[in-house]
Amino acid sequence: MELDVQDIVAWIEKSNENIQANKEYLTTLDQEIGDGDHGINMARGFQEAAAKIAEQTYTSSADVLKDTAMTLMSKVGGASGPLFGTAFLKLSTAANGMDPISYETFTNGLEEAVNGLKQRGKATEGEKTLVDVWSQMMNYFKHETDFHAETIAEKAKKAMEDTKDMMATKGRAAYFKERSVGSIDPGSASSFYIFQALADIVER
Ligand code: ADP
Ligand code: MG
Ligand code: MG
């Protein structure tokens, strides 16, 4: 299957819904190993992104993804804004002139997103950050040839849960050292909601 502009719009809307519905949970996670603002940061950013997208009629998926990226970068305070902004900006670049987006194009975008996240966060896999979810999803997408809703959601959940046993070495959670073990990384939980939203979109 392919993703058209309306699918991408629906993806951002659904991501926003998931994040609003889990705002308190994201806050709780960030209270455990951070400063407790992740739910507020993400809820604000995605609310603004969804509102911006609802204002316009788009003919290009890349424009939807770019407006999302720019909004997240400017409206989300904290480390996660520029990071999620980078991920969506890389997806936008990969999607440029590629409507509708094929599975291969989306996978290429994910690969660029992971590279961008690693560069911006100076982080790699296993450091208990959102890189862990995006990287595992990229690897999973590379092994498949088409979107499978159920597996996308399952893999993202597993990737998020895998961060629980890790010790944070990047971001605020790194200050907690060994005490960061046993909590799910907040940014990985947000990333799970974004991939869960994607799974919902490809299921339709
Ligand atoms: P802040 O830590 O500035 O309060 P948030 O609470 O919104 O920002 O976001 C925290 C999340 O950002 C973490 O859970 C982690 O997934 C991600 N993060 C933080 N620092 C980095 C980094 N250097 N590289 C990758 N991801 C990071
Ligand atoms: Mg925080
Ligand atoms: Mg903060």
C-alpha cells in the first residue's frame, strides 16, 4: 500500500489524539527520570501541529510533514522538540515529490530520521532515548516489504518497553544514572504513540 496526503494528515491527527490521551502518563514517566514536563511539551507541540495542518488543504505529504516538523521545533520546549522536529523534517525530505508515499520511500525516510536523531542528540542505540524506538522501527521496516498494522504497533510497543531495562546515558535521565533503570523512557513512549497512530492509519 501507499500513503497519500490524506493518510499523512490523518497520521498527525491520530498521533495528536494518542498524545493528548496519554499526556498524564508521559508526565508520570518524566517525573520518574526527568523534570516532569514531557507530557506537557508533547501535548502542546502536537496540538499546535494538528491545528496548523487543519487550517490548510495540502497537495503534498512533504508539506504536511514539514509543517509538523517546524511546529514541533518551535512549540515544544525541551530536548524533545528539536528531536521530533528533526525526525519529521527528515521524513518530509524523503517524501518530497514522492506522492503517494511508497513503503520504500517511507522506509528511506525512517532511515534518514534515525540518522538525523542520532546526529542531533549525539546519541546511539542503547542509551535509553527515543533513538531506541525509531532505530528498531527502521530496522523492522527494512526487513518488511509492506505496512502491516498489527506488527508495526507490536514492534513499537516492544521497542518502548525495551528502554525500561536500559541505563540512561543521554539527556536529563542520565543524571539519574543507575536509578534510571526500571522506568520507560518518556520520549520512547511518545514515539510509540506516533507509530501506533501510523498502524491505525495503514489499517484503514
Ligand atoms: P527535557 O529533557 O528537556 O525536559 P523532554 O522531557 O520533553 O525534554 O524530553 C525528554 C526525552 O527526550 C527523553 O525521554 C529522550 O527520549 C529524549 N532525549 C533527551 N536527550 C536526548 C538526546 N541527547 N538524544 C536523543 N534523545 C534525547
Ligand atoms: Mg522533561
Ligand atoms: Mg524540560
